[in-house]
Amino acid sequence: MRHTTAAACVTATLCAAALACSTQAGPTRFQARPADPPALLSARVTAVPAEKLGASYRKGCPVPPERLRLIRMNQWGFDGRIHAGEMVVHENAVRPLLHVFRRAFDARFPIRRMRVMAQYRDDSEAMADDNTSAFNCRPVTGDPRLLSQHAWGDAVDINPVENPYVDVHGVVHPPKGRPHLRRSLNQPGQIHRGDAITAAFREVGWRWGGRWANRDYQHFSANGE
């Protein structure tokens, strides 16, 4: 019995050693790489610092600065990457626009850039730069007698080059957007009836200038003007 027990102990020791060697000599094991975190809109809403208004706010504007809000949020660019954007809006437009841009982000709708209007000399320069924006205390493009709905902060223009505006005189704004009057091209960044952008605005009750007699494909507003 003692010999048997000793033999068993030796056998167990050899087996344990063999198992350890086998484990050490085996292929290296790597843990699976964790999945990338989900892409998020990451919106933040604050009061608007004076430098973010700049020349976009002037004496006689119909909305006082304290009724405006600065939205900082992510956007998908034409390069397929996420970029940070900024937009000044009326306080009552925050909730509907967050809904819209969350839908746009989820659909990976590309936005060229989203900068506050304080970074531009005027609306023409911003449109030529294909800038998406909202508040800007200015007259209607092509009709200086009327105040634009952007002056209230409850209108937004998206990708002006891909979605140009044709005013009452037949002038295209911005000029480099003329090729995009051919809506059948269906280029990235264009807005079309029934797409994710128009559907999202319809859900919040905003209306699209792309249905006007003088097409304004870039423009959406709370009151349809």
C-alpha cells in the first residue's frame, strides 16, 4: 500500500508538471478588444457668450440676447468623421432642433460645417462656406425690406451649397450651389422630400423651404417663413 501510494504521488506530480508545461508552452491568449463606444450627439446647451454673437446681433433685433442659447453638438462630416459644431438658436427652438439633429446624426447625414455666424462677415460668406447655422439678425436674402426668420432664432439653414436658395429674382444663393439645383443628382448632404431630415423636421412641426414656389432647399423654420 505504501509503494502504491508513493507511486500515485509521483504520477500526480508528473502530471501536474506536464500540465503546467503544456499551459506555458501553449499559444499566447489575448483578450478580445472592447467594442468602440457608440457615437453620440453629445449636445450641450448654454447661454450665449457675447463673442459667439458678434455682428450677428445688432441693435433693433426682435429677440434679446438672454433669450438665445448656444448648442454645442457633434455632427458627421463629409469625410465620414465626427466633428464638433456650434449653433445659436432661440431658447424655444432648442428642444425641436436637438430632436432633428439627433435624427440627422443617427442617420449619419453629413454636415459640411456648423459654426456660429459671428465667424463670418455676412450671410453670403457663410453660405459660400457651406455653413449650417440658425440665428442671424438680418434681412431676407434677396429682399432687404423684410426681416428674416433667422432674426428670431427659430430658423435653420443646412448645407447651403448642396441645398441652394433661388430668390424672387431668380438669383441662386450661394452661386456655387447652382449645380445642386439638379435634385436628381441625390448628392451627399442634399435634402430631399421624405428623407431623414425632412421627416425629423415634420415630426417637430417645422416646415421646409424646399416646397416653396421659390425653392429654398436649405431652409427650415418653426412658422414656415
